[in-house]
Amino acid sequence: MIKSSTRTLTYLTLMISLTVSLQFCSSQKEALQATDIAITYERGMEYLEKGNYIKAEELFTFIIYNDPGGAYADDAQFYLAETYFEREEYLLAISEYDRLIRRMKNSTYVEHAFWRKTESYCELSPDYRLDRDMTDKALKYLYEFVEFYPNSKYTEDAKVRILEMREKLAKKLLQSASLYDTLREYESAIFYYDTVIKEYQDTRLYAAARLGKAGDMAALGRWSEARELMNSIAVDGRSDLTPKEIVKMRILGETIIKETQSSGN
């Protein structure tokens, strides 16, 4: 009976000692990690500034997974995304910026992360001759950024990017119009020129679309309409034409004037 009580007492003593020991080790580990996290973050920033993005990525990832609620969590999350952005791995960058925006809504990095995410979509936007999906996404987030942050220091840059993306879409439409012009399917070409004229008046391609339509009107014998379009370009848009388009405008203008004068229009 005494032996049993002694064993029980010994067991309880060992358990208490083990619990205290674990608690002590845990507190020591937490204190050590807090110090290590700050040092790790500083090292990560040093690597980032030196352009060693792979090493910086490793250190910021370590912080995120080992101290997700710590003082450096949002810093590490943002700069992890930056390592991908700087390496032009834009889809990975978007994913990491999104993680910050969704999970750390009160972070001071949210606005900057939103802008960088938007820039990433702009960088993924391909040549106007290719698929327009990424260009549409870039425009979506650009408009959202301007709406959410109208007074941001990035707002003017966003407006410039919006025009850049819109010009890509307008170019794609002009490419289709040009294809139909080559096939001499002028009514179909006019449809695409009209789309640019109606929807992309803020772009430099507005004048080019009117010039293209004027040429098709002339080809269809609709001289008075062609002349009206040419007059509108002369008043508003001539400066947006390329040297090649200006030559085309001069030759077309001479033809239209000659035809309208001979017909009495």
C-alpha cells in the first residue's frame, strides 16, 4: 500500500516537473522567436534591397509561417509578394497581394498591395493581337482602385494605365476592321470602326477609326459622309494620327474633294 502511494506520488511529481519544464521551454522559445523574427525580417529586407529575391522570399516565408500573428506578419506578406513582382512572376505576386488584402484588412499595406496587384494584371496584359482576358481584368481592377482610393498617390498612374489598356482594346478592334478592309467587306469594317468611335473616344485611336471609316465610306461611294468625317478629324484629331495616316488622310481628302465637287455635293 505504501509502495503504491509512493509510486503515485513520484508519478505526480514527475508530471508536475515535466509540465513546468515544458512551459518554461515554451516561454523561452517564444522569446527567442520574437528576437529571431525581427532579425530575420531585417535580413530579408537586406536581401530584397540587394536584389537577392530568392533568399528574401525564403526569409519572408519563414516569418509568415512561424509568426503569422506577429508584428512583422503583414510586412513579410507584402514583401514576399514584392519578391515575385520584382522577378516578374506576376501570377504568384497577385496571389500573395490578395492574401494580404483578404486576411490583413487593417494593414497599412492594403492600398499599396491593391495597386501592385493591379499593376501585375497590367503587366500580364499581352500584345493587343492576343487574347484580351488579362487586359479586361487589368481594367476591372484599375477602375476598382480609382473608385476605392480616389485620393491615392497612385490614382494618376492608374488613370494613365486605364488609357493604356483601353488603347489596346481599341487597337484590337482596328485590327479587325483592317482585316475586313483587306477583304473589301467595307460594311463589316465600318462596324468595327464605329465601335471604336462610340466606345473609345478618349483614346488616340479615335481619329484613326474615323479616318478608316471615311475611307470605307468613300469606297462605298458615300462621299458626303466621308467628307464630314474628314472635316471632323481636321478639327479634332489630326495630331493623334501617325505620319503614315496623315499621308493617307491627305490623299483621301484630295479624292473626296474632287468627287464631291464634280457631283455638286
